[in-house]
Amino acid sequence: MIRSVFPLLALVMAAVLATANAHAQTTTYSVTGVDASDTLNIRTGLEGASGLGDTQVVGEIPANASGIEATGRSVDLNGRLWREIRYQGVDGWVAARFLRTESVVSMPADLRCGGTEPFWGLAIAGSYAEFTSLGDEKRKLSVVGPLPGRNRSSLWSYRMTDEGGTVLNGLLLYTDQCSDGMSDFSYAFAIYMIGVEEASGPMQGCCSFGR
């Protein structure tokens, strides 16, 4: 019964996608709370750090900067929230208290996703994707999506077909706090994959913006 609904659903989703207007594809920030004569440091090495002394400064952002791109990952370090960003070709971490949200994603484009138990990964780049899982060969997929949820600005769906004609469906939800269950990081999106394995239930994972 569920399988019979998917072809009709795909046609409806394709029509929505074809008529959609351009949307923001990533969340962006501007700097706030930094003195005009100062800069905001970009750091690396927060993974597993016990304090700022374990990190390195790899760049600086002017106090009046805007258009700072979010990657979709965040982490708590000693009670303070840090967000991973991309600014003028530099990727790193910035203290969240110095970031003001300019625009929130309304139509995600490229994504990197993954889950555990079992370990799996999904990389979406436009109309193509690759799905990997522990012990299995990489699956190349054609993608229809993202398609916006009905009356829900934080929900999207994907329909992905592999070279053998098997259909995988993904339901993406913007939460800003998805946990992979293994690290201290939080991710912007939660994703639920349906149809990865025959006669198996949904697989849950987390996603950040693709690089």
C-alpha cells in the first residue's frame, strides 16, 4: 500500500519543485557585540578540547562583518555554545554569543548526513547523492528534492533512486539540535531515511550543510 503511493507522491513533489521560487540555502550570521576596533576569532581544534588553550586561531572576522555562513554544526565548550562557520574560505568555530542570525535556511541544497547503529553516510549535492553504509558498496543516487513541507517551513522531503531502481525516501527536519549519539556535536538537521534496506524500518541520522 505504501509503495503504491510513492509514484503519485513523486509527481506531486516534482511539480512543487518546478514551481518553487529561489530560497536561502544556508543560514547566515552577522557579528554582534564586538567592539569596532576588535575582531572575532575563528578557531579550530574544538573537537575534544577541554578549553580554549587546546584550540588554535586560524582567522579573524571584522566587527561589522555579515554573510557568515553556517555549516550546521555546534558544540558546547565549558558551558558556552560555539558554532562552526565558513567565512571568506576559512572554516572554523566562533563563539555563538557574538553571532546574530541574518537569514535562516528555507531550502537546503547540499548536505552531509550520517547515522549510527549501523554506521551510514549520505552526501547530497544538487540532483545527485551517494549513500554509504558499513560493509556495503557505495550507492549512487539521483535526487528529486528538497521539497518543502506543507505549511511547515522547517520540513523537506527527498526522493532518491539508485542505479538499480530502488527508491529511498528522506524526511529532513530543521531542529538545530540533532545529536548523533556519539559525539558532543549538535547538527542543524535530523533526517529519517525510508527504504534503505528491504523490509526494514526508518533510519535516523543528522545532517549539516555540505562543503
